[in-house]
Amino acid sequence: MVDKTAVRRSVFFVSDGTAITAETLGHSLLAQFPTVDFEIHIIPYVDSEERAMDVVQEINKCAIRDGAPPLVFDTLVDPLVRDIINTASAINLDVFEGLISKIETELNVKASPQVGNAHSSVDSENYKSRIDAVHYALDNDDGAKTRHYDMADLILIGVSRSGKTPTSIYLALQFGIRVANYPITEEDLDDNRLPKVLKEHKKKLFGLMIEPERLVAIRSERKANSRYASFQQCQMELRAIQGIYISEGIPYLNVSEMSIEEISTRILQTTGLKRRIS
């Protein structure tokens, strides 16, 4: 949980393409600093000097407002555009620059930077796969449209607020995997069995578990001092759903101390699912 007393720090993901590469790497690095309150700005398609100058102004405004230089992750190929971005009052973290120079040294060949080379037709297909998977995850969130479960690669189940939705979207965006998620309600738990709609898709199910103390904290942010957020209710639901996981032979994972990245990686390892993007 973010320390609300922490100073806000602005972060920019800047790219001459979709910004997915900069965003993916940047989020992975920023996740190592959970106590910092990051304000994220995603700026794709910075493919001209004029556009770069506009971005510099935006970065500088945040620097003045925050009283600290923003962090800027970029995957800019054009050196002129990159040089303009580097004039901003920021900590510039160029994703390509350091890597390309090392590759040039190793291969003894100079790179030929061209905007678009880093975003080939394969990247376009990957992007489309990601977007299609994200749309599927959103359309099939929280038990909606269960008639489309035959199209799912994976169906996440768990009690309310156990992390199903963010994990579904992350798997879709990063790996192109079509993930539906279904909340196991108190009524389902009273019956001590899987809902009928899930039984025919049992091989696609994966369960999320969480420690009751953690679940209480998360639910309290939504409905403080409610039965829904009480320790007794959370503990009861978690014991019941763990019993269902075990009796039905559904693989599951305790996600209490895990980041979304780690949860997703562990799910892929456990299920053997392959990413749909290269």
C-alpha cells in the first residue's frame, strides 16, 4: 500500500510508437519502490521534433509543480527527438540508448536508427493481440457474459477483492492471454460447490487465495466497518473457497505478498499456458 505521506513523483513513458515497451519496463522497475506515490503519464507517438518540444513543456510543468524532476522512460529511436526530450528538467532513462551501444560494440556494426524499425509488423500483431485480449478481459470481468467462456484461455476465480480483475488485465496486456474472471459469492460458498456455469470449464479454472488480514484491509477501503469487510466474514469465505479448490482439484495461489507481475508469472508456470505474443 502506498504511503500517503510520500512525496508524489511524476513518471513519463515516452515513445515514438505505442509506448508499451517503455511502460512495461518502467512499471517493472517502479514496482521495486512500493512506498513511492508515482503519478504516471503515458505519451505515445512522439515522432516529430515539434511533438517532442510539447512533451518537454509538459514534463517541465510537472517538475515545477512537484518540486522534483520527473522520471522519463523512453524508447525513442530518432536521436534528434531523443535529444529534445533530454533537455527536459527530468531524470532521463533511455531504454534503447545504452543497449544499442553495447550491441554495436559486440557486433562491430553501427545501428541504423529509423523510426518504425522498433515497431515492426510483428509488433503490430502483438499489439492487436494484446488489445483483443484486454477487451475480452473487460467484457468478461466479474462473471459477465459467461456464455463466452469457451473462448477463454484461463478463468480466474476467487472471493471478492482477491485480485482477479487486475491479474486478468495484466495477463491480457502483457501476454495476449484471454482471461475471464468469476467471483465466488457467499451463496456459492454456502453450497460448498462450484457454480454450475464453471463446471464445464473446470480445466480452465485457476483460484486466487489471500490472507484474511490482507482481505480485510482491501475490503475496508471500499466498505469500512461493514460485515463484508469484517475479519470473521473474510476468514469464513476464504476457508470455504480453499475447501472448494482442494475438493475440486483446482490449482490455486496465495497472492497476499505478491505483485501482479509475480502472480501472473506463477500462474503461467503452474498452468503451462503459453503467451500468445512473441
